[in-house]
Amino acid sequence: MRARAFLGLIRSLAIYYNPRRSRQLRQFYRGLLQPGALAFDIGAHVGNRARAMRAAGARVVACEPQEPFATFLRRSLPRDIVLVEQAVGPTEMMAQMDVSSLHPTVSSLSRDFAAQAAQAPGFGHVRWDRRQQVRMTTLDRLIAQHGLPDFVKIDVEGFERDVLAGLSQPLPLLSVEYLPAFRDRTLAVLDLLEALGDYRFNAVAGEAAEFLWPDWRDAGAVRGWLAGLSADGGSGDLYARLN
């Protein structure tokens, strides 16, 4: 099992530490973050986003509970990035993560994500072969400890709404992963954000470092866009900016 987990780590490093992509990501974050801004990276994985935020001049808090990634980050991240080796969710507790050793980007704390994903387009080759017990904190607790963030990136494989359920105030800017095969989960995130504040939205497809739309759109427009996505389409990030 350790060998499979190590192969999963190597695979993620090969995917996410592409020099061209890293440069584009740094430039993208420079357009979003002022020097000295505070950013939370929820689901830091191999730390490429946390590093890009730091390179843009932000102070970064990176949260990653999954092994061997938490150990990798502890040993490799710059010392001025704060590493929190915990998951983030609706309450402070111990939780079980369904882990895919060979495809660790789809490991999830959502109780039914793995079961649903096994039947979804694009996931047929993935196996969730073990579980890991992780400690969970909340966004409210992180804010109490580190301050109100200017930006929060959330990429937690179907657990995004649960992360936001641990938040009691609107944030200036945040992003959540969207998966066309699980659009109901993104719609639930939209509902929650609308209850928190007056947000406008934009999207980034896949690992591209540019917005899809020239303007920021309301939640109704985003719902229409999500409805038109093919279930076997690629994932991306949905950005929400407080109006």
C-alpha cells in the first residue's frame, strides 16, 4: 500500500509541477491578490497553488491532511507558508477520508462521493482502496487563528459545501472546484454562498490560468451555465467575488 501511495505522490508531482503551468498560475494569482494578502489553500495536495500564491506576494495558510502529501508539504514548503495538517469541514472532529492511492486527487471526505464517482463518466479507472482518519477543523476556526482571508481556494472532491458550512461570514473572494458529473454539489455551494452574501461569479476551465468570461455573473447565470455542461466534461474552478 505504501508503494501505491508513493506512486500516487509521484504522479501528482508530475502533473502539477509543470514549469509553464506554474508560471501561468503565478501570473493569474498576481491579478487576484495584492502583496501581503492572506490566502487559504484548502486541499493543498502537492502545494503548487500555495507556492503560486506565495510567489504572488500573499501570506499563505495551506491545509492538507492526506498522507503522504502532508509529509511531503511539511518537508518541502517554504517556512513562511503555514501548513495545517488537517481537513476543513463543518465542525471540529475526527473524520474518515476515502483515499485512492494511485489517483489521490480524488480522495474525499464526502461519505458518498466515492460511490457516486465510481458510476460517473471519467472515473471508471479509479479505485478507492483505503481509508485514512484525519482531524477536521473549520473555516471559522482558521479565521480565528490566522485572520480573515482575502482569498480562499477550496478543492476537496465533492466536500466543498461541507467546508463552507463551517463558515459564518462572507469572504471577499473564494474558489471551489466544479465537476460537471456532480453539478448538484456545485448548485448547493451556490445556494450557500447566496445565503452568506451578494456574490458574483466567474469560472476557470481545468488548469487554465484565465477566466472564461469577461464579466462576473450572478448566480442565476451560473446555474444556467452549469446546466449546459456535459456530464463527461472537464472540471474547473468556480470563483465567487463579494459584490
